[in-house]
Amino acid sequence: MKTIFRIFIICLLFFVSIRLSAQNVTLNRVEPPNWWIGMENPELQILVYGENISQTKPSINYEGVLIHSISTLENENYLFINLSIAETTKEGSFDIVFKTKTNKELRYTYELKTKKHRDNATQSIDGSDVIYLITPDRFSNGDPENDSTEDTLEKVNRSNQDGRHGGDIRGVINHLDYIQNLRVTTLWLNPFLENDQPKYSYHGYGISDFYKTDSRFGNNADFLSLVDLCHQKGMKMIMDQVFNHCGAGHWWMNDLPSKDWLNQWDTFTRSNFTNIAASDPHVSKSDYDLFTKGWFDTNLPDLNLENPFLATYMIQNSIWWVEYAQLDGIRMDTYPYPEKNVMAKWVETINTEYPNFYIVAETWEAKASSLSYWNNGGVNNDGYKSPVNSVCDYPLYYAMLKAFGKEENIYKIYETLAEDFVYGDPFSNKIFNGNHDVGRLFTLLDEDIDKLKLSMAFILTTRGIPQLYYGDELLFGGDKPDGQLRKDFPGGWKTDKRNAFTNKGRTVQENSVYNYVSTILNWRKGATEIHSGKLKHFQPLENIYVYFRYTDTESTMIIINNKKKDIPNYSLERYKEALDGYSKGKDIITNTHFSTLKSIDLKANSASIIKLSK
């Protein structure tokens, strides 16, 4: 019996061996798809995906490129190749050869390009810039042929406020002159990468392929064309990136590399969305875990950046887009949610490769004390130091709404700016009066055009880097749900009854606001005191707020009359310390000249932006 048993075991092992050796091996993905020589970091992690690919042995024969290690995870369909790229490596292509146990070979031709030289001084974003935010699906349909595509699930349905409407990158290109004529300097698109979801995919935050433009927006080459055209016109490009989550339709969701690739729960568990948990010195572990590891929604799986392979994957993807598209900046979605030490490493890695590169972190926090955790210039009480160079200034946004909304209390702006001491550099904060996540400015200000103009004058002259949301310059209205906030731009579709991209296609009121904003922006381009000057403000009295932006040689006085009545002969005596050395001025909005600076007539609910002169 022992002999028979041994023969059985030997036969079983033989047949298992034959079966294993006959297993199919495929090569489906290699990411990043290419790389560059001349990087500060010579290390590169390549993710390889294919059936049983971990059973192969990869090799490279190219001078200067060395495989220093190979890693596998639980899933046999993944392989991680860790390369070292020497400084002396030449630009070119080589084959990564994957040899199976049966000596079958699979090949992937990998290309190394030369990292482009960039001017880190000019290819950055600072207080001289003004950002214009667009939701691509809702801006303009430049190519109706890609409204619905075979490789994506959701098809176009413009009648559905939460559906795909057909806007695309070509539509942005077609109307780039409109954006430039407004006199903004920088373009920020909500994510344009593939979102292959059955529904609610238009917003772009459920990414299903981190290296591919959604085919309903175009392709990677279309995005490159847009960036190139922006640069030719002297404009800059910010890319919206997401590290916290991917889309449920992501290609790896049906075959995860490892169990800890996602933050997994026994049942679906939503984040508590409590941003203050990140900075709260008394936070419970359960609250913190729920904040950082809970899912945004059932269709937005939460990525676990504590997995070192995933962390490297995401950081490299970010660098890939910077170099591939020659980006000028990145807006990082939901910055406080992922593992904060990995996020810090990402910022530091970007800054090592691209000094002075602009990164703005979405940090939705209403209090400056909590927001400063991410921009305080030093080490926090818990020992964490944030390297972020710009944060979203929600405290100032909410103060602006209280100032120009129903409360009509402009003191809220004054007291909010008075807390700037908590920041490392408040002048790097991204300031805004609207975006894709909040009610439309015109609606929140009770459709008061004068108040909207006041908010525009303030945002474009106070400290920080201003950002406008498309259509707010044309009185777009709407509040939650989100589909109402992200309206189609009239004239972006051939069937539209009017074309608001043109002067003739706009109403008198729309042109009034558009011209008001463009006048300020046109002047702002040359106003160095606004770009890099200091801020001096005076406590508002009787709902009138006066502040100065100034350098050693230039100064502008801004007076915001937040009252619903005219103020004739408003005395400027109180502001003589800031007026010292100046005797004249010109209101850049009305083109009114002042031969003296003793008093000024103030119109009701109006802003005066007075460029001072000697």
C-alpha cells in the first residue's frame, strides 16, 4: 500500500507540475508606460499586470538601466520591477523581456525620454496669477462624435442634470480666447481622466485609469494640445489629481493586487468627512480612522496609501503627468484624507524634481486654526510638518459670504484676515468666491449683482492667489444638488439658443459683470502691489472696509462700501498713515481721476480700486 500511495503522490505532483507549467501567462499593462532620464530620483517602480505574470522572470539589456529587485504580492497577476537609472543613461527604447517557466517570452518596449528643461521661476503660480476653474463636461462640446464612446459605460444625456452632457477638451480649446480675453492667467480643469462608471461620471473624481484621458473628453494628445496652446498664449495649466480614492470601475477593482490595496471594511462604511480630525490633538482613533479610511461613496473605493507599492504608484503617476504634459501646477483633491505622511512625501518628491512647483491642497475647513495645520510654516504639536505651499482658504470664503450675503457684515472679512498670523504664508492661500462644490455665487448672494461685484473686487485685490469658477462672471445661478452648480455654458453646444461666449450673446447684466471683472483683471496683470505687496487694512466702521496693497514704490487703496446708500464726501483722513507720500489717484474701475486724497464720493454697494500716485 505504501508503494501504491507513493506512486499516486508522484503522479499527482507530476500532473500538478504539468498544469502549472501550462498555465496561461499574459501581459496586459505596464505602468508607468514610459519614463524619463535626468530625474533627480534614479529609482523607478514599474507595475506589470497580466495573468500569472508573477511567475515570469523579467530582464532588461540596456546600458544604464538595472533591475535591482523584483516584488510580488498576494495576487499572482501583478509584478513590480524596481529599476535604477544611471545618470549616464541615454534616451532610447529597450525591451523588458518576461520569460516564463516554459521559456516562452513576452516583451514590452519601454521608452526613456529626456526630461525637459523648465524655467522653475516662470513656470510656477503665485499672487500674480488668477485661476479659472472649468468643469469640462459642462463647458463646451467641441467634438460631438465622442459624446458617447464604446469603451465607456455611461452615454450622453444632456437632459439629466447628473448625466454626461458632452463637453470635452476640444470645447475648451475652441473657447480658450474667451478665457484669455477675460484676462485670467491660469486654467484648472476638474479631472479629465477616464471615469468608467455606469452613472454620475461627468465630474471626473471616480478615476478608472490614472494614465488615460476619458475618451468622452478626447485623448491624451488633446490634453497636450490644450496645454501647449495655453503656454503659447502665456497661460498656465493646473491639473486636478486625486490620491484618496479611485472609481469603482477602475481596471484593478476586479483583481486587486493585494487585500490592503484599499481601506476595507466589513460592510460599506462612509467617511465622517470631519476635516478637523486631522489636526485635533484629542481625536479618538475611531474618529480618525473613519475620517481617513472611510469611503466617500459606494462608487469611490478608498485607496490605502499605507501600502508602499500603491503609494509609489500614485506619486509616480503624478510626476508622469507633470513631465508628460509640462504642467504648471496640481490641485490635489481631498488632501487631508489619505495618509498624511505619504502626502508629505509626495509634495517633497515633486518639489525635488520641480523646484517652486505649485501645489494647492483642497482643505475644506472653516476655521483658520484648523486650516493652518496644513500651512503653518513649522512643526505642528503632533510633530507633523506639512510641506504644502498653498491651501484652499475656506475661512475667507465663508467670511466673504457673510460680508456680502444676507448678514451684510463686512467685519467678518476683517476678523478673518486678522487671523493670518496662524499661517506660514497666507499670501500663498488660494482664495475664491465659488467652485464646483458650493452654491453658485449669484444665488448665495440673493441674486444681487452689486454684491457679486463687491465679492469680485475683493477676491481680486486682497492677499492670496484668486480663483474664479466658470460662469460666475456671467451671473450663473444654482444651488445643490451638484448638477445645478455645474451648468452648461450657453453657446457651448450647437443647439443652444444663444452664445454667451460672445458679447452679442450675453444680456446687458451679464456684460456688465463680465466687463467689470475683465477690467479689474486687465489692470491686475501689471499691479505688482497686488502680486507681491503687503496688506494693510483698517477696522470697518459703518460697514465700510478700507485696505491697501503696497510695496515700497507702488500702492493701491481699495474701499468697499457695503452699505445700500451713497456716501458723499467720505473723508480719507483716517487712512493718512497709508496715504503718506501719495497725493493723487485713479479709480481703475470707473477711470475717475482724483487730484487730491482728502475725500471721495462712494456709491452704494460699490468698490473703489484707486491706484495711488505722487
